[in-house]
Amino acid sequence: MTIEPLLPDSRTRERRSDSAAGARLGRPPLLLVIPAVLASALLVVPLVSLVLDTPWSGLRSQLASSSVRQALWLTLLVSLCTVAACVVLGTPLAWLLGRVMFPGRALLRALVLVPLVLPPVVAGVALITALGRTGLVGRWLYEWWGVTIPYTTVAVVISHTFVALPFYVLSVQGALESVGDRFDVVAAGLGADRWTTFRRVTMPLALPGVLAGAALAWARSLGEFGATITFAGNYPGTTQTMPSKIYTALQSDPGAARILSMILLVLSIGVLVGLRSRWLART
Amino acid sequence: MTGLEAHVEVPGRLQVDLSAAHGEVVAVIGPNGAGKSTLLAALAGLVPQRGSVSVDGRPWNDPPLDVRDRGVGLVFQDQRLFPHLSALANVAFGPRSHGVPRAEAERRAQAWLDRFGIRDLAGRRPATLSGGQAQRVAIARALALDPVLLLLDEPFASLDVGVATGLRIELARHLDAFDGITVLVTHDAIDALTLADRVVVLDAGRVAQIGTPLEVAGRPRTEHVARLVGLNVLREGERFVAFSPSVVTVSLTEPHGSARHRWPGVIAHAAPHGGSVRLLVTGAHDLLADVTPASTTELRLTPGREVWLSVKESSVETYSASVGS
């Protein structure tokens, strides 16, 4: 008997797989194999055809174009700012939702997830009603400080953070819950206050969730289009990110759109693979 | 007023009075669900409780004192070493949380690892330590704070028997040198007999018996402790009757003659026990009887067989059932 029943225990369960199980359990049924093959085709074929259909000869001239460089640079800048905003704002929120009991916690947990299911265009409209020059909050920003947010680079970062934050919070909250508070209790027993516990115990143990959440937020930001174009517009140099640039190019020069899409694809896969191999090396 | 004075009350689970002096080791034993761990958690401030706890005259729950301000050392069955910190950093965690500078905290932690004979493990992560090594680090971590109250929750339960024996001897040495109050929860009679100055037996959230290890082992008042120390204990009116399974006579018909204590029953279980066979016989009471392998065969003593048990008056010890005598 231990103190365990009083404290939620979530030691990570060992996963065991038996490589010989497949052979022993018999042939996989077609009823499962066929849909699985179709699903794989649905995911892979468009990517392959994009690669095949890209006029690679235009790559050099596209990369030399200043508007492409601007969009690329803005995309990188905004996605990094979005990740930073998620870490700085989302980590405390995930901690609050995962570790502190307060009235309305269940409601807040549910509300935080709403942007996940919200169509991005609706998110953009919602942001205008909040932060537009006549919006609920934007009105005061404009009247007191003369600040206008829509159609600026800041608006791009805000809209990206709006759509990416739930992914980040969900990931970190999941990590906090799987670690459980058993080590927090130990730290408190050793005299650590909550800030020290957060810094020296809770966060290091939840680090895999933080990294995964940051990668999710970054990927979500890289592809953000709907909320951005609604709330921030599509102005080269200030608010035109790669997806908006691709959308614009598609209407005049489909070949260029394919090249830009490839650039974005290679960039995102490259960074994710790089991060992944680093984590795998760590653990 | 020095030492621990506790009246712990967790509604619906526990109501226990406990006092202990500095340097004293109190073992808490009892069946699962008796409230042993709840008692530890309440003393540590991990579960809300009514009643009062004071240490050296200082009240701990009026208003409730946070666990971090109580100065308790907690040792868990599963060690709970911080997996991302080295053994040294685990032990230094407590002093550092109390504002001791890093270098000094690590020097102290190293001294503790030395005392536990695990100096070489300082840089190792918990995942690379054996169970016994990890539990040494965990005990060192609890003691490094110089706690006024050391709470050990089944510290040997997750260890191999051989490892547990070695660590038990080592812990006894450290507890001798420790001038705080120790409360040790255990389900093992050996822990209580070898480590404790006093044994508290819990049953269904209440204290069933308090005494020295020898008193409790010799005159158990609960079925659970009787089983732990391998005795039969029966309540007869206002008295307890205790006797060893080895003095029980097993026969197939009702015994006649001098045996005043006799019970019919059915053999529920038979298993080798040392050089003899131990029978569990169920009837009005559950009783243990040790018989020779020869008589097991001769009388065909297998589960399901109806038998009579008897004990001579001279072989039983009787003592009053009223608590405190």
C-alpha cells in the first residue's frame, strides 16, 4: 500500500509489440487493407503529382524574385514569432489548465479548443470584430494610442497565434497530464515553491510535449491562409506570406504557384525531419 | 513539548492518535485499506484533515501548513527520483529549494551519498540505478533536508528480498543517528521488529494496538498482525488467546480428554512451511496448524477434508482484550 491512491499516477505505460505477432495472427483482412491502401493513395498521390508537375526550370528565377523572397522571409519571421508567442503565452495557460483547480476550468478548457474546429475564415472575421478599428478591443487601441492592427505584420502574427495556440496548449497539457503531479508533490515536500517546481521539475518533464507542441504550432503557422487573408490581407512585404503568395500566383501563373508550393513543402518537411531526428537522438 | 503530537482525523477514513519523541521510530502496520498511507499523507499535509498535528509544540494545521513548510522528509515505495536529474542533483534539490547556494548544496548532497556508500553514483540518472541504489538516493534526498519528521512509505516493498535486507540494516544505522521523528509504514513484520521502537497497528482507520515490537508480536490483537507473525489469535470474551500453529493437534474425530480448546473445520489450504506442512483450516475461526508431512499422508489432510483442531491449555497464552492493559 502506498500514498498512490491519493495522487493521480500516470507512469508512462510500457508499450510492447511482438514482431512475430503479425505472422501468428494470420493474413490481414481485405476489408481493412483496401481502405488503408486508398487512404495512403489519397495522401501520397497529390504530393507525387505536385513534384512531377513542377516546372523545375523556373526555380532559379522564382527564388531570385524579390516578392517571393519577401513572402518567404515573412513566412519564416511570422512562424517563428508565432512559436515564440505560443511558448510564452501557451505554456502558462496549459499549466493553469492542467495543474490548478479554479472555478470555470472545465469551461475554459473547452473554449480554448474552439479555434481548432473554427473555419479559418471565421477566425479572421472574429479577429476583425475584436481587434478591427471599430472592434471591441481595437476601438480602444485606436482611440488611446492610435494603434491599428488589421492589415499589418502584427495582425499576421496574431491570426497565426490564434489558430496555432490550441494545438500547442493541447500538446503541453497532454504532456503535463501524462507526467502527472507525483513529482510536483515530491518537489513541494522538498520545500520547493510552485515557481521553482514549475521551472525545475514540471517543465523539464513536460519538455517532449513542449517541443511537439512548438512543432505543431510552427507547421500550422506555415500553412495559415484563411484567417490571415481575412484579418491581415495580402499585401506584399507586410502581410503576404507564402500561402497568400501561392494563391495570388495561381491566378496568373500556375507554374510559379507549383514551384512556390514545392519550396514551402520542402521547407516544412526539412525542418520537421531535422527536429525529429534531434529529439530521437535525445531520447 | 517536544516531539510529535498528532490527532489525525480524515472523515470516513481515519481517526488516529499518535505521539512520538525525537529519535523514535514508529512503525505503522495493518492490512491494506487500514489507513496507513492516509496517515502519512495527512502528517505530510498532502490530504486535508481535521484534528491537530503539532511538532515540538508548533501547530501544523491551525492554519494548515503547506507541505513545503513542514520540514518533512518523504520516502516513497517507488522512490520518485526526478528522472531528469542526476542522483547528486536529486539529493541537492531540497537544500537548493531552501536557498542554499548550488555549490554548498551539492557539497552536502555529496556528503550524503558518501554516507550511503554510493559516492560513485553521483552523476547517474535514476533510470540507470538499481532499485536498491535508487532507494538509497531517495532516503538520502529525504535526510539531506534534516527533516524534523521522516515519513517512509513501504520503502522496501518494491525491492528484491536480498536487496531489502541489506538496505534495512543500513537504514537502521542511519535511523540510529537521526534525531528527528520517524514514521515508517510497512506491511512486513521484519521491518517493524528490526527498525521500530514502537509499533502502531491500524485496523479500519483506528488504532488497534500500540506497543513495543515484542509486545505486539507476542500478543497481537488483530488477525492481521497474528498472520504477519505467524500466530493464531482468537478472542474469547474479554480475553485473547494466542498460540503457535506448531502446538495445534489435528485429528479426524472430536478429541477427548484434557484439550479445552477444540474446533471443527475444513482444510482450505495446505502448503509446505519449513520442514512441516501448514494447514489453513476454516470454521468458526480461520486457524493455522503445522503438521508433519508423515501425518499429512497418513490422515490424508488435503483441502476439503473435515478435521478437528485442538490445543492444550498449557500451550496457549491468554491476555486481556481491553486496550491499554
